[in-house]
Amino acid sequence: MTARAKTPRFYFSLRSPYSWLAYRELLEHHPDVAAAVEWRPFFEPDERSERMLTEHGGSFPYAVMSRAKHLYVLQDVRRLAAERGITMAWPVDRDPVWEVPHLAYLVALREGLGPRYIAAAYRARWEEGRDICDRAVVAEIGAGLGLDPAVLAGASEDPRLRREGLRLLLDICEDGVFGVPFFVHGFSRFWGLDRLPGFVAHLRARTAPEAALPRPAVSVAGLGPRATDDGHAGGCG
């Protein structure tokens, strides 16, 4: 098995409410697993990224969410948040370009602040109801982290970051990811918030069969170290 196949991956999206809830579950209840997985952003490509993806033989899995499912997701996520004692604010997306917040994450990651950026972006979107595809919002997040606001806000226009984004999209295709949250370890795949406990048990059993993985001190506030429609297991695109 290759080194890549041995590395567990967590595909997250700043867009997805189920991904946000899985993120919180990981940090609050499974910090050992949060520290052990490779965090990989999942984002719907805009026209430019999709063209690059097609030119490299990739194809992003996409199906328009039905109105009935959209209404169900609204209800379901509010119910799940209430069960967890979380106060959320549903954001309104206006002409979203998902490269804006997700490629900005790559800038923060490069500066060693990837986890803090994720925390800030999720907080802005799901707790404050802000539009994280708005470059001004991304710039504000960058400033709050001590990063160059203009660099973060303009990440989607950086050719090198676009190429990194293409690599991420190709990995999504190769790993068979069709929605988020999505967990990959070797040949095993788990999709959806509902599958998180199964992934946790799987990973602990295979990485430390006689003892739990080390549990670093990690908090939700500062993590230390078009939607897909393929059924529903607490997951979305």
C-alpha cells in the first residue's frame, strides 16, 4: 500500500453544514483522530477550474439538489445543531465562487495557520451567517489571523494557487469523493456525519489496535495541528 493510501484523509468543505458539524464533532469528541487525518478541502469548481479539471482528465461529481432535498437539509441541519446545543445562522450565498475561501485556506495553511483559518471561516459562515465567498469577508478573516488580507482575498486569482486547487480536485476524483464530509483510509471510505463514528472506530482499530491514538489538547476555537445529491447520510456537497 502506498504512503498516500496509508494516510487517512478528511475531506471537508467550508460550504457544507454537515462538514461543519463533523468538524466540531472531531475536535470536541475525537481530537486524536482530528490530529491524525490529513485535512483536504472539497469545493465545487467554477468555470475556470472545471475547464482545467476536464483538460487533465478529471470530472467533478455534481447533481443539482432538488427543492425537496434542499428544504429537508434546512430542517435537518437546524435539528442537528439544536441537539448539540449549537446556535447557528444560515448564510445566504449570492453568486458564490468557492475557490475564494478554499484557496485562501491554502495560503493560511502555508503560513502554519490552516486550522485557525478553518475555525474562523466556519464561525463566520455557520455562526454569523456571513458570505465567505465575499472577498471582503475573507480579507477580514485574514487580518484577524495576522495574515495579509489582500493575499487571502485574492487567492483565487493566483495562478499557482489555482494549480494547487486543480491538484486537490484531481485527488477528489481519484479518491472517489462525491460529497462531504468524506473520510478515506486506504480502500475504506465513509461519507456523511452519520458515518463519522464508524470512521473513528475503523481508524483507531487500524492505527492503534491495543491503545487509543494519542489525544492532543485541541479546541474548537483553535484546531491545533451546486451540491452533490447521492442519497443522504448526513452529508452533502
